[in-house]
Amino acid sequence: MNRRIRALSALLLAFCLLISSAFAEGGLGIPLPKRDAPVPQTAEAAEAGEAAYTLDRVVVLSRHNIRSPLSGSGSVLGDITPHTWFAWTSQPSELSLRGAILETELGQYFRLWLESEGFFPENYQPETSAVRFYANAKQRTIATARYFSAGLLPVAQQPIEVHAPYDTMDPVFSPEIRFVTEDFVRDALAQIAEKGGEEGLDGILASQRDAITLLMDVLDLEESSAYQAGTCTDLRTGETTVRLEVGKEPGLVSPLRTATQAADALTLQYYEEPDAAKAAFGHDLTDEDWRLVHGIVDTYSDVLFGMPMISVQVANPLLRELRAELTAEGRRFTFLCGHDSNLTSVLTALGAEEYLLPDTVEQHTPIGSKLCFERWIDGAGEAWYRVRMIYQSTAQLRAMTPLSLEQPPVSYPMQFTGVHVNGDGMIPEAELLMLFDRAIEAYDEQLSQYGVENVRDAA
């Protein structure tokens, strides 16, 4: 018996030593973190920003939420289809009732997320300058900022900064051409023409032939009063020219412009109308069909605001505003509210890699999307940034799905050319700030390249 007890004791001691050794050396499939390195994170922990990082600052560039079409009754939209459009709940270009509710939900989700990170206390009432909301002077952007703030800070009286007369474009958000010279126009047009391949500018329209064919079928364009009167013909054919004028947004003179207006309105109708077939005027469209139709809008936006030479100009004031917010003393949360043109031009100027967003028919800058720059501090005190696009999926928009930590909006990591990203998807702060500095300096280099000394007088 004693011999058996001694044998069992020896076996137990050996087992304990094995376990101790395994944990000390990271054995048994349980590696231990080094003392001088951040704790490795699972995919779930990295997404939640847990363990190795502490959230320190958030800067958001937001697109407004669902609006009514930019063109109202009596416009081209009413004439290019025999069908009746959705009865919009707001005036042309203004935030719709659904858009207001969805934006409040996004604000509530951000509140839950930030509270879960210990970034905001519950029912946070910000001290002076800790939180900033700044919107373009359009109804849809001011209202979006107001509803988001109501969701984020439900018991705070958060002011919304507006720095231009109501219903005008604030220069910070206005994607306008800042200067032109003959050489600049020549080079910019050549860059745009490259998008059309061998056919140049006309190739841009040709690239959307299948999408426009589908759009014309959905609209039943040939049965419309505009088509019968000859004021609107086949949207797949015609010349394309680009207008670049100081103080104005880049303009496109092309059937693509009319197609874009219709595709934009149809997409918005799809968000608003619960009956998918009714939203498509009785047609049965797949998710891929809807993406194809909205690709017309994305192409139009890319041509005007997504070309590097043009983005450097039109995004310059907003890049400077964002750069200042990334380092503003005492600031914790910033919300800048503009338009899809703002997100497109900023991302292009910063050198964002090509992307197609999942779970949405708008694969570049979805309605209500938030481009988030999040500053995180690791265990060693080093600062990192996570950059991602946060947006409600098409299904969430249509169903008005309540958002929560368990049922969040879509989150997509943004990548930038030539920028180092660590294993947790984080960018070193110095590299992100350098990215902004290069994009801002590119405008000054452009001025020098084209011999422009006084931007206001350039022509």
C-alpha cells in the first residue's frame, strides 16, 4: 500500500511540474505574452478594442443620412418615368423621417460602444471643448448632426456648429475647384479620361452601358413623357465633357448625369419603400441588380471627386479641419457632417486603397456612413489609429433595425497605400499624421507646379 501511495505521489508531483513548466514556457497550446509586448488579441478583442489598447480620441467624418432626391416635382425625375415616385416625407434634398430615425439609432450605437470602452460615462454631459459637432449649412447635414448627437448624448445640450448662412455651402465642406489654369485643366482632364480607357471621356459612359440599360428598363423610360417628347432619349449614348471652373464643383455634361439623378432617386426609394418590387416600379431586382444601378452614382462621383488631381483641390480645407481635430487639445470626440463628395475626395487625397463595401448597394460611401479615425493607446503608451467605415447595411436601412453591441452596424477597415498596419489593424499615429500632411502639402505643390500665386484671382 505504501509503495502504491508513493508511486501515486510521484506521479502527481510529475504532473504538477509538467503543468507548471507548460504554462511557464507557453506549452499546452497556451502561449503567454511577453512582459514587454502588448497582449495578443483575438479577432473579437481587436474589433472591440479590448486588452492591449485604450480608446483615447474619435474623429468622425459623416455623410448625411437618407434624404429625399435632390430634384423635386416638376424636375426631370418626374418626366423620365410614367410611374409615380415614393411620397417623400421631406422637401427635396432634406433629411427624411426615416433618415432621422436611422441617424438617431447610429448615435445610440456609438453611445453604447463608447460607454462599453469606458470612453464616455453613462449619460455623459461633455465639458467645454471635449466634444465638437460641426456641419455643413445644408438642412440634411445639420439635421443629421442633430439627430446623431441626440442618440450619442441624450441628456446633453450639444451645440451644432454651422459656419455659413443656412442652405449654402460652407467652404470647408464645399467640394469646389480652388484654381484653374490651362495646364491644370489639360492635365486633370487627361487623368479623368484615363478612367474611360481607349475611348477617353466617352468610355466612362460606355462603361455603364449595362447598368443604364437596367435603369432604363426599371424606369420604363421609353413610355415616359420626356422620351415621347424627345427631351430625354437613350441615356447610353451621347458625348461627355467635364467642366472645371473656379468656385464651382466639378461638373459633368453627359447623359451619365441624368442617369445618376435617376439612379440616386431609385436607390433612396428602395430604402424608403418596404415593398421591394414597388420600389423598383414593379420589377424584380436582385441585390446585384441594385448594386449595378447604384454603380452609376459611384462612377459619377469618382469622375468628379475621386480623381487624385481634383481631390487634392476640393478636399484641402476639410483635410486641414480633420488634421486639426486629430490633435486638438482637450478634444475627445469630433463629428463633422458633410456629403458623399467629402468622403470620396478625402479618401482619394489620403491614398485609400480601392475597396468595395459589403452588405450594401452603395459600395463606396453609403448613406449615413461614418469614416472614423480612432486613436488608441497601447500598454507602452504608444498611440495608434484604427480607420474604418461604419455604416448601416442595406437590410438594416430598409428594416430600420435597432442597433446594439450585439447587433452592430457594418464595420469595414480602410487601408492606405504605403502605410504600415500592425497585426491588430492599427496605424502608427506618426504615419497617419504624415499621411494627412502629405495630402495637404500636395495642394501647395500643385499651386507651385502650375504657377499659381493668388488662388482667388487664378483663372
